[in-house]
Amino acid sequence: MFNYTIVERKVALGANPGQKHLAVISRNGIMTQEQLIERIAGASALAENDVLSALRALQMVITDSTMNGITVQLDQLGNFTPYLRAKAVDTQEEADASSIKGVAIRFNPNVRFKNKLKSTYFAFRNPAPKGLVGIEQPIEEPMEP
């Protein structure tokens, strides 16, 4: 179950710009990596070398937590955060469950992960895989910020 609340936002685009009311998710906290480890241990019969069981439990716990409006934080990677996609409406009364278009889970990499992504190098592959147009010169530069 997702909890949501109504907020007032200034909408600059669209046919009727101005102050609008919007349904937004009411997040229920952040799950730390330590809490995630406790949940996985409680949700599995994890043996020393039972990696597959650990991965299944990790997937189950992340899914369950995000479906209940909780952000899951992984220290080495970042956060999995649930969001609502909702239609902005004119009045608070209109901003009910029917204005919610759907839900999404967004992954936000942490600073360490972002820095690794920024320092990633690219290598030219010749020949290009079937269906792709090849590039004639190699690209081995860091990604621009």
C-alpha cells in the first residue's frame, strides 16, 4: 500500500498554469543497509555459500519495502525510492486516488557510484555488433559531467 499526501505546486506549463494540487507519495522512512541485512537474514535460510538464496531474499525485501513507500539505501550503490506519477488538479478535493496515474521506483546512485560513472572510459569495438553502425575511430575518453 502506498500512502500519499496532497501538496500545492506552482505549475508553469500546460493549458492552465498556476497553483495546482498534486498527490505525492508519503514516504515511510529510509531502510539502511544494516536494516536490509537484518531483513534478508530473517527472510531466508541463508547458508554460508547460499548466494542464490541471498539474492532472491534481497530482491524480495527491496520489492516489499518499496511497495510500502520505504526508500531502500545500499551503501555501495545508492537508493531505490518509490514515486507516484499523478495528475496535477485545480482543487485539493480533486487530488485523490483517481488522480494517481501510476507508481515508479527510481534508483538514485550515491556519490561514490556517480564518481565511478563519471570516470568510466569507453573503448571502441570493431567490428560493431550486427545491426549497429560502426565508428571509424576509437573513443577512450572519460564521460563529460
